[in-house]
Amino acid sequence: MDAGVAVDGKLLKKTVAAKKDGRDQFDLKNHTFKVRYRYCVQYGLLNNHEAGIQYYFTDWSDTTTFGKTTDQNLEIPDEMPAPDISNPKRELNEDGIWDYVSVMTHFSHDVTDTSNAIYLTTGEREPFVIITEVAVDDLTEKKFYDGYMANATWLSDGQRGVSFDYDGSFTDKSRLLIRAKVKCDSLGKDSKYDYAVDKVKNLKVKKAKTTSLTLTWSKVDGAEFYEIYDKNNKLVTTSKTNSVTIKKLKAATGYDYKVRAVTDKVFVGPFSDTLQCATMPKKSKVTKVALSGDNFTLTYKKVAGSGYQIQVATDKKFKNIIADQSVKDSKSVKISDTIEGASELKGKTLYVRVRAYFNYGSATTYASWSKVKSFTAK
């Protein structure tokens, strides 16, 4: 069966009246055939012509059937494979100023069943193109410079360069985000962008204190160090490991951070997802407490935060908690509430403690518990 050409996102059904031993090889009238397909990208090596044509395969499509039971078209996948890009280089001119960047693109050579490939062509010799782009100091990752793109007009391994016509495009402090993708206008399908340095993932808070936050994230292959930025795109600090402690922060305050990997001091990966985190509130203090009848009143030291958690127990280790309440109004210094069964506690020694909490986005931090204060129910 010949796949034919792609039209409007479909692979058209086409039968082949091939003969084998005097019989039709594909008898669609009396038999049903299961069909699947995948992209096969053909390319040559710029630096090794003797290696011949190389092949790069995508995953197989879903299986459909043709023949007497059905008559279906196969959907072309939405995505094509992005090339692996690596080995970014800065090219210096005669004045020692770098105004040219290049990156190597690679495709897999481990293909064993090329005879089973479906080759996608539309009459053009080479419908696939590698697109290489660079962004300079654009922390939003949305603005890539429209400089001269030295793209391949055919798909092959090799160096891809990007140069700029603007004076002073690069400085000693510039950071470059390089990405590449495969483009095929004839199929109307593009791959996702692949980056020279991977995106930082799994950014999270390891430990929160009143004046510091310790962040961790997954290691990135090839990273020499990491840059940590705040919500204003300001560089906060750098780290040679996949962990950092940011100090001199305010208690009960929200912070936004994002991290990216850096190699060769210049080439960076995409930023991690922004992490919302918060420092702990300061420790509060119980100054006065009373339980008279069903009325419970507590006075405590005010601290910055979103509210307070208050616990009352019959033991100083708080194994038997009889009240656990949260007060969201952080400006209040007194609360009155009813403790169920309070009349049965008359004459008994009770224990109380309080701590502030702070909410910021999806993050919530709690202060350390105050010292336990005992009192007698009346």
C-alpha cells in the first residue's frame, strides 16, 4: 500500500494492484487490513557524505483498518519530532566582540526498519526545514530577535548559526536563549521547540523561616550554575547547586521566584514555572486567658500574618485537644467563643497555645507555637 500524499491533514487511501505469485497482494474487497504509519525524515550529514542517507522516525500513529469492514482516513499527528540541539558557541569577530551564535542540531541514527517507512513528500525535494532562533536578555521568553536566521534549507546534522545586524546586540552581561524546531509548510505541521539547555523543573520550598526561604529543584544536565529571579525579573542570586537559601526577607511576606540553568556563563534554558512561596510569621505570645461558664476569652500578642490558630487541651502536650479554632482577622487581639461541654471542665486545669499563619497564593506558612499557658476553668 502506498501512502500517497497528505491533503488537508489526511493521508489519502490508495490501493496498489501489486501482483505476487499471480495473485493480488492487497485484496481490499474480500479482506481487511490494519494500517498504521509514522513520519520518516530523510537527511544527509554535512560532515560525512559517505554515511549516506540517514533516517529519523516518529512514534507510530494509532491503528485503523481498511478493506471490506471500513473505509477510514488516518489523522496526521499534531506534532513532529524536534531536533536535539547542543554545543552552543559564541563566535568572536576580529575586534573580540561576539555577534554570532551557533548551535549543533542532531537526529537519531538508530534506525533498523527503513523498508517499512512511509515517506511523506509532496513533490518537493526537501519539505522539511530546521528553524533556529535566539532571544537576547528577554526574561519573558516571548520576544525572539528578528535577526538573520541561518537556517537549513534541508534537514541534516550540522551547525546552525544566528547573527544580528544591530550594533551592541550582545554585551558581557547578555544571556541567550536558543531554540530550534522542525518546520514543514507542505504538511502544515511544526514540531515543538527544543532548547539547548533544558527547563528547570520541580521548583519547590524545602524550608521556610521568618527571614529566609530555601528552594530546591531538579538538576539540569550540562548546567554550570543557576540564576534565581523574582517577580520583577530581577536577578536575586545564583547557585552552583540545585538548591539556594535566600536570606534577609520579611516575616509573613509572599515572594515569587523562577529559576533557569546557565552554561558557559551565557547560554540559558527556559525559566521554571513561577513558584509562589511565603516566609513564616513571627512567634506570638498568650498574655491572658479565661474560661468562665461557656465563654472563652483569649488575649495574645499581635504579629503580622493572615490570622491565628488557637488550640486548647486538657494536657500540656496537646494530645487531648478540646478546641482548635482559626481567627482570620489578624487585627483582632481578643476572641470569644463557646467550647462544647465547657460546664463540665469547671475547676480543671487547661492549656492553651497560639500561632499565626500567613496565606499567599497557594502557599500557607505557620509560625512556631507560642509557649503553653495554663489556666483553670471557672
